[in-house]
Amino acid sequence: MNAGLGRIAPARFYCVLFAFCLGGDLTLKGQAVLRESPSVSPFSYEVAGEASYIGTGEAKRGSSSVGDITEINGSAGAVVSTQVSRSALLRLGVQWQGYSWDPEPTAPIPDSVQGLNLVLGADLQVSPAVILRIDALPGLYGSFRDISSRDFNIPFEIGGSYFVSSDLIFIAGILVDVNSDFPVYPAIGLHWKIGDKWVIEGVPPRPQLRYLLSDNVTLYAGADLRETTFRMDPHFGQSRGIPKLDNAILQYREVRATAGLTWKLSKNVSIDIEGGCVPYRRFYYPRADDFKVLSENIVPFARIGVTAKF
């Protein structure tokens, strides 16, 4: 599972159930905390990006249609890590994410939302078998119209990995987002390599069953469970005849069933190509009398992602 960037590969930029990946590469990268050789650079770099297209589906408020939506979303970011001791790495980066739905003008769905944030974090080796990651993501999360201090938020995550062996790793953590209707999300999972070819990446928000086809190609199938929050602008509700949605918090949720492949183009660069279907999308305004819009048509999607680590 790609979690090195926290929201990009999925922490907040894969925008799924916990908006952050609390495992996967977190655990593998954490092993690099102990670097014995003086010839190894104290800095490491990661750059990642993705783009998705989701087909047209109907959105409903209760039993009433509010029109069709077609979704395009993407993310990009970069993080640099530097070793400050034998047991600690500091992480600093920047990330961007965006969603666009092209709704009807009167639909209670924004045209687009975006997030632009810093990554401030650390990887800590607390024992030979336990790695801890702490990340804060202060930034702006909203429609980027009439930007104000209301758009500012500081989600943060704490994740830990316990290495039973190189083939079996247990992972647990929490995500804290005060803008969510449930501000603290727990997450548990495992990385388990079964034999030479099969791997279970049982870690939200992208649990997968993987098959190692070759040294450079991995096939996978699983789910992508996305959830994140954004602040609407002061005129969002009025423009749609629903004043209570002005300045409202949008909590967006999306469920994907996925299948695809990861192809290592080189030692440092890999590409993900995947597709599948999206059976559920929810636009929820928890502080506006639980106002909710659902899209439950099963529609196709395609995604491409690129990760480079140095």
C-alpha cells in the first residue's frame, strides 16, 4: 500500500475512509530510521501524484433527483525526510488535492473543492519491532472561493507498526479531524506476505489482495474507501436556495471497488493503473441539520498514479 505521503498515496490525498494511510509504506519506510552506514544520505525524497475519472451517476436528496454528476479528482505532493538521530526521521512537505463534480447549478453539491496543506511529521523507532509515525497536515480545505480563516484546518494522524517478522506486520492508528462528524477515526490492519507470490495488504483505506507477477509488476484487487472534509464558501447555500449551507462543512465519502497493477518503471519510480466501479458517494453537511445528498448508481472509474522515491 502506498502511504508514504500521508494524504497522497494515500493519507489525505487518497481521501478515503480515514483520509490518511496509517500503514503500508509507513511501516516499510520506518525501518529506514536506523541507518548504520555513514555513506547513506541523511535525506530521502518522495514525490507522488494521481488522477481519477468517474462516470456519470444520478445524485438524490431523499427520493428527489438533484441531477447527474461526473467526477474528476487528483492530487500531488512532495515530502522530504531527514535523519536527526539513529531512531528518528523528521518529515516536511507540501500536498494538494482537488475534486470536481460538474453538478446542476441548483444542486447542493459544489462545483469543486480543494485542499492545500503542509506535512509536518516524524518517524520514530520506539523499539526494535515498533515504528511510530506522527503527521500534522495544517492547511486550507475548501472551495477556494472567498478564502478565509474558516478554511484552515489541522488534521493529524498517529500510526504505529509492529514487526512480527518481515512478512507479518500489524498496524494501528488514529486520524483526528475536528471538522468531521466523528472527529477521531481508529484504524487497524496488517501486512502479511503469504508465500512467494501473495500478499494481503489489509490496511484501510486501501485494503488489497496482491499477486507478485514479477519483480516489476504486481496485480491487485481490493477497495478504496475515501472520506475527507472541506469548508464551503459564504454564498454556497444562498446560490442554491439553501441558506443553511453557507459556510457549511462538507464531509465527502466515496467507496470504490478496484483492480489494477503496479508497474516499477525503475528502482525509484512506479506507476499504478487501475479501474473498477463506484457504487456509493455521499455529500454530507453534518452541521447543517444533517443535510445529505447520495449517489448510489454503480458507475465505472479509471485511475492512474505515479510515485517516485529517492
